[in-house]
Amino acid sequence: MKKSKRKLLAALLAAAVLLSAGCAPEQAAPVPPKEPPDPPAEETEPAPGPAPAPIPEQEPDLNPEPAPAPEPEPAPAAEPADEEMVEVKDYIPGIFVDLKYATEDNFTGKVIYDFTNARLRYGTVRKLAAVQAALLEQGYSLKIWDAHRPAAAQFTLWEVCPDPVYVANPNKGYSSHSRGNTVDVTLVLSDGTDIEMPTGFDDFSTLADRDYSDVPEPARSNALLLENTMADHGFTCYSGEWWHFADEDSYPVAE
């Protein structure tokens, strides 16, 4: 009896132990602590690259090529002789040229010669350049109406107007224009603007002579300025035409 009771009690204790073990709440597994984040990487300078290799010194050239010789400067052009015929604008660039006999704008109404560049003896051009320089200082310039006139052109003029008062008779001699030392000029402003003069070109009235008492101001003053400046630099003045001037140095007739 006592043994059966002890067995029963032992069984009850064992059952109680098993029951307490099965009903106990499960404990949560411990959460491992979070590891702190890695600190940001520090910026570092890039590692220097390899040093450049030293440039080897070049050995001196024992036989250097000679430097090319400088090109010789062109020799200055020789100054023309006084009797040489030249184009006026080559030596007086600022002068104005309006050759009337190269157009129909002349008293004949016909073209007398087929060139438009004024040509004169170089000696005459040098004097004309001095006139131009003196006039430019006062705000004026020359304009050429006629310069060298070939003898053939003089014959054409005589055929149109056979009057020795206005046209030199080529059968008895030559116009001084054919010598290349005579020029018909007027006065203009330095920019080429026309100013008042006694008459136009090839005017055959008494107003065209050098008696300026019958022309108004400022035409009189302008004509006198032109005449006096030309005379001061070696030109003679034809009394019948205020625009006509001949170099005091004469030359032979030139075609």
C-alpha cells in the first residue's frame, strides 16, 4: 500500500513537471546589438604619379646649317629726269583730275583724246606739287582740266574751231600743251568741292581774262589766289585765260 502510494505520488510529480515545462511562455531570442555605422571615409589626395623623366641634353650640332640670307630690299626707284613725261597723280596723289577733252564736256562737244590721266614733264610736276602743298595748307586744291595735249589732238581742235584767238594754229606751230609743260587748272576745296571762279572752262568771253575787275567776289579773290600761287612756284600766266599756266622751263614738243 505504501509502495503504491509512493509510485502514485512520483507519477503525479513527474506529470506536474512535464505540464509546467510545456505551458511556460517562450522567451524571445535576444536581439544582437546594432553595430554603429562605419565612419565616412576621409578624403585623401591622390597619390602623385611618377615624376617625368628628365629630358636628356642634346648634343651640340657640330655642323649647323647656315641661316638663310635675308632677301635684299628693292632698290628705290630712280627719280625721273625733268624732261621725262609722267602721270601727275603718281607724284601728286591728292590732286583732282577732270580732263575736259577726254569727254564731250568742252566747247567742241566732242571727245578730242582717248585718255583720262593727266601727264606732264616731271620738272613741271615737281613745281605743281609745290603749288598743291601751298594750297592744301589753306584748305584748297588744284583740279586739272587739261595737261599734255598730243599734237594730233591740237589738229582736231583746230578743225573744230579754226580761230587763233581761242585755238593755237598747229600749222604755224604747236600749242604749249603739246610740250608737256602747260596745264589748265582751277581751284577747288581740298575735298574737291567746286568754288566760285570767274568762268567755267573754255569760256571765250571777256570774263575769262585776268582783268578781274568785272567779276564778283569771291570769284576775284579765288582767281587771284590761284594765279599768285602758281606764279610763286615758276609758272607764267596767259592773260586771256585765267585757268592757263605754263612752266617757265620749256621742253620740246612730245607725242
